[in-house]
Amino acid sequence: MMLEVKNLEVYYGAIRALQGISFDVREGEIVTLIGANGAGKSTTMRTISGLLVPRNGEIIFRGQKINRIPAHKIVRMGISHVPEGRLIFPNLTVMENLLMGAYTRNNRAEIEENLEEVLSRFPRLRERAKQMAGTLSGGEQQMLAMGRGLMSKPTLLILDEPSMGLSPLLVEEIFEIIKSINQQGTTVLLVEQNAFMALQIAHRAYVLETGRIVLHGTAKELQANPQIRSAYLGEV
Ligand code: ATP
């Protein structure tokens, strides 16, 4: 098991944003967490990566409990979180942003090799290596955020709403890239409002509603579920 989340409860002051959620991610999978605005998807991701501290529950990553470990150590353990809204550094170049992603590492040769992999995966970033990141298009910024996330050589890549604000064509492209990152051995936890796309590439899915998991199954099962089809896949 790569990641086990058990009875996770997270509060913002008096607001109980996560009401005891449990799910798991196995090695090699793409698991998606789908849900409407405010369901608690980002809260879940931010708690796993150490940015929020849960009130109750456990997060176990490759057999080790990580829910008191600070974010910078969790990155070193192999979890990379590409946040919603991308949060790239707009006044640094594309190359500088990518290298920031490798800040936990110090073997130069390995970093160079990894950089080459990322630039081959995202040729657009190679073309724009010296451009200020803030001047990239939305899709290019998403590629940069994902490229930066890959620069820590994660075992588990957490992607929060990678399709947000992108045109349908770009969404397709980004999802193809996620699929190929997974096929090359990285386990992926994907948070999406775009359930249609997420279920096309995921192995399994969990549905989050107001801080609770209300349904889970294989992506195929959820795609066929009438409740999911009407609530999340836009069918009447
Ligand atoms: P979206 O898709 O809109 O980003 P989400 O599923 O990621 O939604 P969260 O951002 O995890 O949802 O929010 C879950 C709940 O917690 C919401 O009701 C939200 O208003 C609340 N919340 C999130 N961040 C804070 C905060 N910093 N302070 C107080 N409440 C918060």
C-alpha cells in the first residue's frame, strides 16, 4: 500500500471540513477524488502533504505514519503536491521554477538528468526555459507546475485540479501527460472537479461530499453509476 488515510478529521476553527474520511492508494495506481466545490478535496490534499494538521485520524505513507511530519520532510519522503492554482513563481524563469522543485536534492548529476526528463516530457517548457513564468499561458503554467512537482522525483504525485481554467484541448493534453507519468511508474492521487476526464484515466475513484466519502469504486463502476452520471457527468 502506498498511502492509507484513516478517519481523517480536519477543522478550520470550529468548521469541520473533513468529517472522518478514509481511503487508500496502491502502488502504481491513479486514484481520483472527485467532488463539488467546497467538498474538502483541497483540504484532504493539503493535510496529506503536511500543510494542515488533522484533529483526528491517520495518514500512513509506505507503512510510516506521517501526520505530524512537517511539509518539507514529507517532500523528501517522496510526496510531491502540485497545488490548485499552480502557485508558480511568476518573477522567476521557467528554468528557475523547475530547479526550485529540486530543492530537497543535492546530487547535481541526478538533478540534471531529471531536468532533462522533465524537459523532454514538456517540450514547451524547454522552448520557454528563459521566459518569466508569470508570462506563460494557463496551460503552460500547469505544465510548469507539474514539471516542478516532478523535479523532487516523487513516488506519489498529488495533483490538485490540474484541468482548472484550461480549454478542452489542453485538458486532454494534460490528462494524457498524467497518464504517461503514471505509466512510467509514478503513483498519482488526482483531485478533480472534472469527473468526466478524471474517471477516464483513473483506476479507482472516491466521491467526496461535504467532508465525507459517499461512494467509491473502480473508475468503470463510477462511470456506470446513475447517481454519478447525473450529479457529476452532466447527464439528465
Ligand atoms: P474547491 O473545488 O472549490 O477547491 P474543495 O473540495 O477543494 O473545493 P476545500 O477547499 O477543501 O474544498 O474546502 C472544504 C471546506 O472547508 C469548505 O467549506 C471551505 O469553505 C472550508 N475552508 C477551506 N479553507 C478554509 C480556511 N482557510 N478557513 C476556513 N474554512 C476553510
